Amino acid sequence: MLNDPSLSVTQTCGDCPIRHRAVCARCETDELEQLDQIKYYRKYEAGQTVVWSGDRMEFVGSVVSGIATLTQTMEDGRTQMVGLLLPSDFVGRPGRGNAAYDVVATTDLVMCCFRKQPFEDLMNKTPHIAHRLLEMTLDELDAAREWMLVLGRKTAREKIASLLSIIARRDASLHLRSAEGQLVFDLPLTREAMADYLGLTLETVSRQISALRKDGVIHLEGKRHVTVPDMERLLEEAGDDADGGMLA
Amino acid sequence: MLNDPSLSVTQTCGDCPIRHRAVCARCETDELEQLDQIKYYRKYEAGQTVVWSGDRMEFVGSVVSGIATLTQTMEDGRTQMVGLLLPSDFVGRPGRGNAAYDVVATTDLVMCCFRKQPFEDLMNKTPHIAHRLLEMTLDELDAAREWMLVLGRKTAREKIASLLSIIARRDASLHLRSAEGQLVFDLPLTREAMADYLGLTLETVSRQISALRKDGVIHLEGKRHVTVPDMERLLEEAGDDADGGMLA
DNA sequence: CGGGGGGTTGATCTCCTTCAATCAACGTGG
DNA sequence: CCACGTTGATTGAAGGAGATCAACCCCCCG
């Protein structure tokens, strides 16, 4: 629960790594200045809970760096991840007072926060923000619906392959390291988190990853470092049509 | 495939049954007039496909009456419903050329359609529309995420109970017929459609409905007419915390 | 009368869960 | 430096929830 007092991550929006992808992506310089005045950065350690489901939302904001998860939990403890928050993703829902999900940092995390009320006021005045938020929300809705197919209809093996290909795709779009068709990345999630994402048990996750390794679909170094020798193959295993985007 | 030529459902927006809930909910009268100029009604019969996944989207629009489903299908035929479209729900995604899902009418259906380009132009000019669409999209995202928990973590029995309570709740909010705590409604879906919604087989759906009936959680008249003697009980069976809204 | 769509029920199979043991990596304090 | 506990992961054995395959019913309609 270390509350580092030296968490001043002060920087100007112009230098911000997520400047062109976050809610502020379409803002003009004057709009950015207004955002600048109500923003503040906040750091979380891996494992820390950012927001508790049901709690009053003090702020909304963007993930600047690190990874967080959005999860829902039943009274008996069953949990389902309903979103994976990567840099530039938005946290919080304008127009709602209380959080609907737990937000947990899975790695060290930096958030760019806006106090809720000022942000909502600003949003109502600047269509660029509202427009970008609509765009992002529609993307998230698509992602959620794709995930519904994974959860409802895919086998354990297909689920794992689906998760791996999503992570691989994301990493490829960031590092554009698809040289030689070889994709390499680190799993940002524990086996348990993957299980919560996929609606499986962690044992099944472990078994299926081992199976994919034995079958040569992926290579593993250590527990987390993955190499995909043939992306087409992985997509087949995921039950997706090959081709599947890559350039989105 | 009957293409009824007498499908003129002409009416003014003022009389529209979904006037206060659809994308146009927040429009002023002058904005409504503009929408009026680009709108047209279209009818579909039960079973007809409204939009094919992958096809060019000619229009976006609202469900006026009837029920439609949003489904995704894998090459081998497995299908997952990713959305249930009720009156006032919006179909189509501004800013995207091709449909991502199949839209199928499960009952006779009336849609209020807008040609895509004019609608997008109008949306960019009138923040009321964009704002309402954001609101609706956020609601859909919440619904999708709640469904992810159902798909990923609930048992077959809980899944059925969840679906029934959602339908019951919706019907209650429409007909406010919660007199005596007795809820009565008709299932708008076949067993197969329910299975596609819940990530189950239709046999399992049938068995679990029978089981809930034997256990007195619901009463059935015919195959579709359902009575819920005790909503609390149904919510327990769904694995939801009791209370659960009812007044949203 | 035949036929087809929607639904129920039964028997069997299988994939995933559950329970459990084991392991490797890591940090911590004696 | 090593015993110890912890956390994340792998693997095995057994059991069960739901899928699969199949028969049959009901009802409407041509």
C-alpha cells in the first residue's frame, strides 16, 4: 500500500505517449489546455485496486502506461474479466456516479485522471471529446461482442489461441516487430488472469498452453515469453478466419 | 421472402412510440424535422435477415416495433448472439462501412431507417444525437459486459434464470404489470435462439427450463407463456444479488 | 393425410472442472 | 547461506455438467 509521495509524473499533453489515441486525441490545442487544467497523474502498483465496484467514482481518466483489468465478481467469488485496459484506454463512465466494475492494476500503472464533474462539463462543451469517446466506446463494444463469441462458443484450446492472437496483434501494432513473420511477446497476464478472461480454470489454461506448445503452435521461454512461428496457424487454432485484420 | 409493397408505415416523429428512448430522444423539434427528412420506415417479417454480416451498410436506424437479434457465426456454423434488439434500440455503427454482425428479425419488425451518410452528417451537426448515441452505446456496453459474466461463469441453470429475469424486468418496465409481485410475460425467443444467446445447446435450454418449472421457480402455459411467482427467487437462481435494480 | 418446425426427453460421451501433489523462482529472516 | 513460506505454474486422477445423438410429441398448415 505504498503511497509514493514522489508520484509527480508531470508532463505536458504535447509529449504524452497516448496523445493521439486517448479521449483527447481529437482535441485542438485550446481544448487541450482546458483538459490540462483539470488533469492530474496518479500511479498504482501492480496488484493495487484502482476502483472498487460500487464505490463512488471520483474521477475518470486514461491509462497512460501499464495494464489494468476490468472485472466483475459474484458473491460466491466467481470472477469474470470484462475488459483489458491498455495504454490510451478510458476508465469510467461519464454520467454515472458509481463504478460498475473493479479496476485492478496488473502491472505498475500510470493514469491520467480528470475529476468527474469538470470533465463532464468540459465534454458537454467540446464535441471533440464526446465524439472521440463515442468512437472508443463503439470499439469497446465490438471487442466485448467478439469476446462473447469466445466465451460462449469456443473450446478451451480456441479460447487460449484467441487470447494469444489478440495479444500478438496488439504487440505487433505497437512494436511493428512482425519481421520474418515471427511474432514475439510477453504475456501481460498470469494464468489465473487469463482464466478469468476466458471463463476457464487456471489449470485448463495451463494445460492448453502446454498443448499448443507441444503441437508447435507457439514456443515458450520461461512462463511468459511467447514466440509465434506462424500467425496463420495460430488464427486457425483460434477458430477465426485467417487474414483477420492485422492492419486495423 | 414476401416483399410487401404496402409497407408504408408513415407517421410523424411526434407520435412515434419510441420517441423518448431512441437516438432522437433528446432532439429539439427543428432537429426532429431534419431527421424526418432522411428517415423512412421498413418492415421485415419474422425470420427475415435485416443485415448480413460483411455487407455494406446502406442505413442505420432504430427498432420501432418487434424484436431482432445480433449474431456472430463461425465458419463451422457455431453461432453466438451478441445482442438482442428491442424497440428503441439502434442498429448500425456510424463511421463503419460494413456490417459486423447478422441482424435477423425474430418477430415481425418495423425499423425507422436513416440513410447512412446523411445521418452521419446530421450527427456531426447536432450534438443531441451524438450525445444520446453515446449514452445508448455505453448502456449496450454495460449489457454486453454483464452478458460476458453470464457466458463465462454461470451454470446452465443460472444462465436460463438470468435470461428470464432480464426479459421479466424489461416487460415489467414496459407494462408495469408487476401487480401482486406476479410477473407474466411471453418468451420472444425460440429455444434455439435462447441457446444461441446463452452459449448452450437447445436441449440444455429445454431441460433447464423444465427443471425450473418442476422446482416451482416459474410456471409455464404452453411453451412460451411464463409466470414468475417470486422474482426474488428467480434472481437468486440467476446468481444475482437480489434487489438488482427493478427501477432502472 | 403427410410433413415440418418447435419442443421435450433419454442415453451416452467428452471436455472441462475439481481436488491434489509437485515444482521452480524468489524473498526473507535466522 | 540455508530453511521456510509464498506465489505462479504444471501435471495427474477422478468426477460431473453439458454436449451429442436420437427418438418422439404436439400442433399447425398445406
